[in-house]
Amino acid sequence: MALCQLKAGSNAFAVKQCTAALELVPSEEEQLKYEDGEGITLHDVEKLLFRRGSAYAASDLLDEAHDDLTRVLQMNPANQPAKRLLEDVQRRLASVHNLMAERLRRAL
């Protein structure tokens, strides 16, 4: 459902759907199922975090996107789409920080 919302541009709804699904995830990682077809798997959590991070990035909620994408890469360092999106988010965050620093310098 969240993927459809992302493709439709309904980023806030995608965030809401992913967050609701992530709230169902056990707090202990070892309680997650490992690709055995039952319950929520680590791969499911990875996809939810990536989709929510993507929705955050599309909504310019860059700190939140950074947090989710960092978690994705902690779970799976080989996730290339997450790496690319995190690099983009980091560039955008640097631009925002530079702009804020410049405005602060001008204000003083």
C-alpha cells in the first residue's frame, strides 16, 4: 500500500502507512522471522524503512529521511537504492545547513 501511495505522490499517507506497520514490529530483532514465510521479516522492515525514508525525502523532511535510510543501511549495507537516496539526502541537508549558516552570518 505504501509503495502505491509513494508512486501517487501521497507522501504523508505513505509515511503514515509505513509507521503503522513498523509499530507492529517486535522490539527485539531476534523475534523477527527470517524469511520463513511467517510473521514480519527483517526484509519487510528494511522495505518499510526505505519506503518511509523515501516519502520523508520527497516531503523535504530530510532529518527523518536520513534516520530511516541510515537504519536501512545498518540492516543491509548492500542496499544500493538506499545508498543513493541517502547520498542525495546528505547533499540536500548540507545545502540547507549552508543556506542557514549564510543567513545567520548576514543577520549578524
